Amino acid sequence: MGKTSEMGFGIIGLGRGKHGVRAIGNTEGAKLVAVCDLQENKAKKIAEENGCDWTLEYGDLLTRKDIDVIGIYTSSGTHCEIAVEALNAGKHVYVTKPMDVYTEPCTRAIETADKKGLVLAVDFGRRYNAQFRKMARDIRNGAIGRIMMADLRIKWFRTQDYYEGGYPPGWRKSTRTEGGSASNQGVHGIDLFMWLIGKIKDVYGVKRTLNHDMETEDATAAILTLEEGGIGTIVTTTCADPPSGDTIEINGTKGSISWGKEAQPYESKEEYAGEPTGEIGNNIIEDMLLAINKGVPPNVDGREGRKSVELVEAIYRSSETGKLIPLKYQ
């Protein structure tokens, strides 16, 4: 890669990828070179609006010398397959959440990035939020003591039409390209929850498809064993009408932290006041520039991004086997 004043970006998938396009346009040092989508009208429209090239074949982006970074916003089960191709083509890569549906392709992508000496990151927007960063820092600094109980509830609603839609149509209801309420809707909350509570030893979970016609699940429940012996619970669903959103509550030996629609905004305890340390971007594009230009580790690298995939995969495997599943990548 030649060193230039601007880093060239290529975006694959223009559903959620349109947010990446916007972030590139608002970030100094980043240039949108080309976009790719399966739908010609969408690719052409966004390219014209942003003054960049477009294509229907993502391989076209991987061969361009003016693209340094590939952002992947395709269906969940294709993220790491494309990431490995891009890394092998010499591109730095980030993927939208989740990193993938299964841990095996995540591991392949991590190993490829290591071998090639390239940046691999996962875009979890809540990791850039100052409030959540203060919460994570305070917990690690002992603000609430040893964690005894930790609970995450994700109560969303999705219609059958939502699962039938998308492009290609129906990808959200297929286990080849998606997981379900935990893997898709729940993964933002699950990643945040895991970041806050620390290492998880094992999980017992159940999954069900309660109110939709599809292969993937629309409800899960799990019990976690935390590293220091505490107990955690996770509930996810897309059947809650009306939805109540995400709720987190963490109880420690010295106090509690909560977040959600009914919770009060988190205020850092005085003895742990101050901004989180370390240089970090405000979004995935700034994060990638820092990682590539200055060697600052990305907010969520491949190994960190794999953790939530492993937990969701373990919940599913526990439901299928009836067994307690230990976690190894925590």
C-alpha cells in the first residue's frame, strides 16, 4: 500500500453500508473510492451521490490499488468469507456486527490478518460511546466491587415481512446467513454486556422460534457463570410487541450499574472521574485510520469481535445438546 494523505475505502453492501459511506465522507483522511451492492440501482445512486465508482462484483474492489480499506456490510454469514479474500488481496478490513455467525470463519479471518500484518476490526458502535466507556472503565477500576449478578434483556419486535425481506430476500431467516435474535438484533447489547462484565466461564442456553416462520430463532435465554463466580443472564427476542428495548443491570459488592430505557443516565463515581484513557476514534472509520497510520489497536479487533460470536454460538449449541458449554476465547 502506498502512503498517501488520504486512505482509500471501498464499501461492500449498501444496506447498513450507507452509514459507513456517510462516516467516510465526514472523516478527514478518508476517501470513498468505490461501492459495491447486489442491486444496481442502489449502487449507482449512492456512487453518484458521493462521487465514487460502483460495481456489482466485490472482487473488483479487491484488485484496485487505490483502495486500502474494505468495509463489509453484507449478510452476517458472509462477513468473514469476504474478509479473508480482502485480507489476502492486501486490504485492511472491518466488518459490521456480528463478526460472523460462527467462530470458525472468524478464526480464519484473524489468522489471515495476523499472517498478512493487516488490520482487522469489527464495528460495534456502542464501544465509541463516552458513557459506556466510562462504565467499562469504572467497573474495571473497582467502582462496584466484585460482580455478583449481571442481567441483559433485549426485547425487540420484528414482523414476518422483515424476515422475508432484505436482499437477497429471506437471508435473515436462513441459518446459513443469519443466527436470529441473539446473533442479529441482540449482538450489540451482548457485545456491550460482555465488555462490561468481563470473562465468562460457561453458558447454559435455550433457543426457540416462537412467533415467526423461519429457520433462525426469535427467542433465547441463557445463564452464564462469570470468571469470579458471579451469575449472569441473557434474554433476547424479536417477539415483544410492544418492544421494550435493551436493559442492562450489573450488581456488585460495592454497588450497581444499570442502563436502559427506564434507567437513569450513568454518572461516573467521583473517585473514578475523568475521561477514559487511550486514543480512540469517534467511529469505525476514525478507528481504522488510527490503527493503520499510528498503530493504535482498533477498539474491537478480530479477537474481541469473535467473543460475542462464541457466546451466541455456545447458547445455540447448549440448546441443541442440553449441555453446559465452556467458552475458550474469553
